[in-house]
Amino acid sequence: MSDVATTRTMSAGRRELFFSNLPAGAGTASMVGGAWIVLVIASTLHRADFLSYQTLLAVTFTMAIVGVLAVAQALVGVSGAILDLSQPTVLTLSGAVICQLLSMNWPLPAVLFIGVVVGALWGLTNATIIVAGKLNPIIVTLATNFIGTATMFLIFQHIQAPITSPLVAWGQGNFFGLPNIWWPMLVLVLLVGYFLPRTRYGRHAIAVGGSRFAAQARGISLRKTRFAIFIIAGAISGLASIMFVASNGPFAPNAGTTFQLPVIAGVILAGVSLAGGRGNLWLILLSVGFLSTVPTSLVFFGFSSNWQAVFQGFILVVAVSLDGWRARRLLR
Amino acid sequence: MTLRTRRLATIARMATATSIVVVASATAGTASAASFTLGMAIGGEPSQDWQKAQGEVAAALAKQRGWNYVELSNNADPAVTTKNADIFIQDKVNAVIEFNGSPAVNPVLAAKFAAAKIPEVTYDIAQPGFYFVGIDNQAAGLAGGEALGNIAKTKWNCDVDLVISSEGQGAGIVNTWRTGGMRDGIKKVCPDIPAEKWVSMEGGGQVAVALPAGRDVLAAHPDAKKILVVGINDSSVLGVLQAAEQLGRADSIIGWGQDGSFITGPNVDPHLAGSVFYFLEGYAVYALRDVIDPIAAGNPPPVKDNPGDPASKVQPCPVSAAQAAKIPDMAGRVKALLAAPAGTTEYDLFCPKS
């Protein structure tokens, strides 16, 4: 073997040793965090007033709902169900129920509880169809999303919470300088990110996502896990709908579609594998933070808002490519 | 087989994806009235309840005249729209009214209807050979812009820091006319607002799109304290007003919308100063009065297919939030319209005269 080849082999070995000693997701964290910092520095160099409280509010408001939905989506992804494409419907369906009950002067705690339950029931419906029919979750959730949105259009065109509702006042307010709706997102990401790899059910979800056959051999029920994941993910989407109703004003049944792209991009960029079994949910804070900064930054650079979808789509392509690269690296 | 059953059978065969309402001919009416059939293709966008109401008004007016009436929904789909044209032709309707949100297929429809010698009225979207009935969107924009400009003049002496135009580019030329008209209206009252204070953003005609985009635009103008917002519709303006609320700048902003969809009811945003009503649901009054009635009487008017010189012009109605509180909701307006003497428009009934 030549000296050059030996050196290359050694450096490759050191690189693998280096990666294997890093905490899970450290590479992704440094990459996404680095991109975020570069974006902030570039925007600030372009316009110094980018670093303002107004920017912070704009970014954190954008992060809040996307972040909560990303947690739900990440749970589905980690468990091997790839993606839940019905999130836009559960967001507006649960939101519509909340608006309707608030208009009927139901007590707020009951309304919030029902909002979360509606989300969980939606997840239960998805899981039942997937498990009973042994169907691909992506196809099922795509179909239920169409059904749900179309059905809502038959019932209402626009709906909103009464502007005098305390929920709306809460949705516009701040706590410690940041939007009220941002804090539940932070708490949720931290809690789910902490408990997912540290609890029995969390480990079951990861195991099923990693290898359903190996998981079944260990006595883990794929059915139960799938039901649990979709119900929890639905309930979390129900939580997102509370925040949506509180902060969005009137909305149409298809209003949730605007969240689909950033949520999926955020999950993949956070290193949650679409193949399942892998993902550090804490990194959602970084990925969603980065993705929420991009549109604000684009405006500071003078790009029209039409460019936002172009950039988000581009970032999604990069994220999917990275996901594939990570998967191939693990197989080597 | 009666005319009605034959029509139902034909439609049922052909219109698999099309919602259909057939209103039978009224028993009253003259012999010539009973033989006249009006076709109506509604837009069919589920989020636009006024499109359904357009059909309800046309059906009621046709019934008042003793006409047969065939209604199809275009389902906001070009293929369904084209198929509907075939159904109208097969049904031998005497005239067609269409709100077609897929204008790309209008030349196809025009060729089909011309070959079948069926006159067509188009609402708001012009097509050579079709009678144009609709709003002058530029005039509607201008009226709203002037109203907002007057508020800016009174409140801030036209010393405005930022004018945000929340566009809906998917609507094409209609967006250009409405939002451009609103900007022109503001300039008419406040001609000295510098060019760099005018900003456009994509609001998509929805609060959910305009809200995050509005947050970003406001964040990029942190020092703006006196802000005006215009948009293609009420939703696109509301999104920006909501964004200002979230960034703690609600008291710095005033908006004026278009279409009147969020200026009535109990949940009007206090910073939405007004909107421009078109009373879209009542367009059939104009179409029947100025085009279809003369055709039915055997005196077809000359085809006027240019929005600048339309067959019938719908008047825009700028309404402040205070005035809007006195205007009934759409169901109430339709009821009042149908009870009014023939030819009365919603503008006549509801538009504030001062």
C-alpha cells in the first residue's frame, strides 16, 4: 500500500472514530446551527437592523406552530410511518371545533381539552385505517387529508374564534419578551425530545422504526406502537391548532397547507430519518429556528415573498439529500 | 319523456363530477317564456360561498320570469368547465351565464358556444365574444384607496411611513387592477408619499399566507409608525393587521380591504377601516336586466366584451367599518334583493349614499 493510501485510510479511520464519539445528532446540530448563524451574520452585515426585537418576534411567532407540528411529524417519522400528510386537516378541523365551541361560550379549559381530543381522534382514525388495512401511512394520510379538507369545505368557508376570547388575547401576547405561543413549543420539544429515548414506549417507537421485524422479535407490537404514535401525534397537532386559532384570525379549511412544507423540511433537516429509528427531537429547535429565519432574512435582502417557497423547497431537497447520505453512511 | 326529465337524464349521464341543480320551469309565464332556458355555470370553489349564492339568485330570477333553468358547477376545474359547455349545448339552452375561474379554457368555450349560436355572459373575466358583466376592478381599487387615503390625510396629514400592498398574484390581472387601483387611490389623496415607502408582498388572498409574510415585512421596517395596508381582498389585509398586532404595532396600522368578506359581523378587526363591496352574489340582476332579458325578448343587445365598455357594469361600493355594521349578511342581502322590484341591484339597496 502506498504512503498516500495509508494516510487516506488512517484519516478516514480517525474521521469515523471522531463521528462515533460525538453525541447523537452532533453533526446535524453543528451543520444546521452553523447555517443558522451564517444566515444571521449575513443578514446583519447586509442590514444592521436585522438584529432587532421585531425580527426576534417575527421568527419566534413563525417557529411556534411549525415547531409543534414538527414534533408530531418527527414522532411519526421515527416510528417508521414516514410522514403524516393529514396534519393540515387536523390543524383546521380541530381549530374549527375550538372556534365553534368558543362561539357557543363553552368554558375555555373544556374547549382546549376537546381541541386536543379531536386531534387524538383524528390520529386514531388514521391509525385504524393504516393498521386494519395494512396500508401505507403516506397514502392513507394523504387521502384522509383530502377527505377532511373537502368535508370541511362543505360545512364552512371561513371560521374564527371570537376576537374577545381570552384565547385570542393570549395568542397575541408575550411572556418574557417572546410570544406566548412560542413557549409551549419549547416545552414540548424539550419534553418529547427527553422522554422519547428514555421511556419504554419511546424506545418501542424507535425500535419499530429501526426494524419492525427485529422489534417484533423482541415482542414489541407494531400495531400498538402505531396506534400510540398516531394518537399522540394527533393530540400534539391538536395542541398546534389551539395555538393556530389563538394567533391566526379567520381561516379557511385549507389554511393548514401553508405549514406542510416547513414542517417536513424542519423534521428532515433535524436529522429525523424518514426511514425511521433515528432522530434527536431537540434538534427541531435548530432546524425550525433556521427555517423560520429564512423568510424574514429574504425580506431583509429585498427578495419578494414569492422566493420563500423556492428557498424552502431548495432546503427540503438539500435536507432529503442529507438524509439519504446519512442513511448510506450508516449502512457502510 | 318531459323536457325536465330528459334534461335530468342527460346531465346525470354526463356530469359525473359536477354538482347539478335543475330548477323546473315555472307553471306561470307566457308561452315564449316557458320555452326559454337559461344555463348558469357557477364557479364551484368551495371556499367562496358567494359563488353558490350567484346560482341561487340566478335561479330565483329565472323562476320569476317563468324560464327553465339549468345550473352546473364548474368545480373550479377547466375540464369540468369544458364538459359543462357540452351539456349546455346538448340541452339547447338559449343563453349561458358563467363565472369561470379557469379562464384558460374560455377560448374553447367561446368556440363551442359560437358554433351552437348560444350567447354567453361572463362575470368579471373577459373573453372576446362573451357579454362582459362585472366589476370595474380598477375603479373598485381606486375607491378603496381613496377612502384609505382620506383617513391617512385626516389622521396623519398624509405623513405615512409605509404602505403595504398585500397581493394575490394568482388572480392575475384582477390583482393588478385591484391593488394597483388602491395604490393609485392613495396617491390621489396623498401624492407626496415617497416611492421607497411603498412595499408589495404576496398575501395569497388568505390570512394564513399574509400573516407570516406581513410579519416579515413589518420586521424589515422596524421604524415605521404610520402604516397603511391595502390588498386584493379582506383576508390579505387582515393577515397584515394580525401581524402588526403580534409585533405590538397594531396602533400604527390601518387597512382597507376589498370584497367585504370580513367587514361585517361581530369579529371585525378594529384596524380594518373599511372594504369595498361588489355584492358578487347579486350579479345576475345586472346580467338579466341588461343582456338576458333583451335576448329572451328577441332583441339581443350588441356584444360588449370589453371590461372598459361592458355589457353591464357592476358598481363598487366602498364602505367604512361603521357603515358596514348596517349592511345585512349575504343571506339577508339575497332575501332583500329577491323581494325588491325587478332590476333593483344590491348597490341600490345597500350601498351607503354618503
